[in-house]
Amino acid sequence: MLLDDTSAEFHDFFERHYAELGRLSSLLTGEADVSDDLAADALVALWQRWDRLREAEHPLAYARGVVANLARERVRGATRERRRVALFWSRDPQPVAGPDVAAVVDVRAALDRLPFGKRACVVLRHAFDLSEKDTARALGISVGAVKGQTSKGLAELERLLGARAAGDLATERGTR
């Protein structure tokens, strides 16, 4: 394959400076395994601007600057990731009691027995803690309909589950 003058010039530049740019990247990041990738990324960026850069006095200086910027981004990204991981693992684990599986099964069975409108209102209001207004918006009904359906749904759950269980469900999630 014959290369045009521009491609030949860039190919020559690549051959002469790729290893150097890789070493620079390795020294700046401290990661030998990513140095080739950063050098290649820098050379891709140079190729995209080669028509202008080949005329410049110091295209290698520009290439080094691109490698330095990519290395800086890599180091900053790694630092941010380490901070996120450290923050995540530094939190004191909160004791979590396992769910009462039998109660969950009972509530799901009772919810399944409710008509969809009542079930949707109860679930959105109490399981997802949505306001009456947000629930109405989500279901495309009025706030008054949400109030009525939620009230009737909780009354039906109370009948199905018993007064204490339905009351616990409503107060546990808080009413809005």
C-alpha cells in the first residue's frame, strides 16, 4: 500500500516517537500497563490534527503535552476512584435485621387480592413513599382519587391481614 506524503510523515513520526511517548506515560502515571494505551491515544489525537501539526516547529512537544494531559486525567480518575472506594468501605456497617419472610409473603398475598387501583395507590404511597400528588401524577388520577383508593386499600389490607399488621404497614412507611 502506498502512503501519501501526509501519511508517510505521520508514520515516520509515529515510528520515531511512540516508544518515547510510552515511557513518558509510564513515568507520569506509574502504570506501565497503560502507558502504551495513553501513547496510542495521544498519537490518535495528533493524527486527527496532523495537517496543522506537521507544519509546527515542535510537534513532539505537542505530543508530549497530549500525553501529559491524558496521564493527568488518568491519575485524577484513579485518585477519585480510590477515594470513592475508601469512602464506601470506611462507613460503619449498619446492622440490618433480615426481613420477616412470612410477613412479606402475607403482605404480598394480601396486595395481590386488592384491585389494581387500590394496590397501586397503597404501594406507591407506602412502599415508595410518594406523596399523594406524586402518586396521582404517576397514575394519572386526581389527588382525591388517590386519597380514597389508598384509604380503601388500607382498610381492605386491615381486613385481610388484621388490624395490627395493616396499622404497622401504614405507620412504618409514614403517611403523607
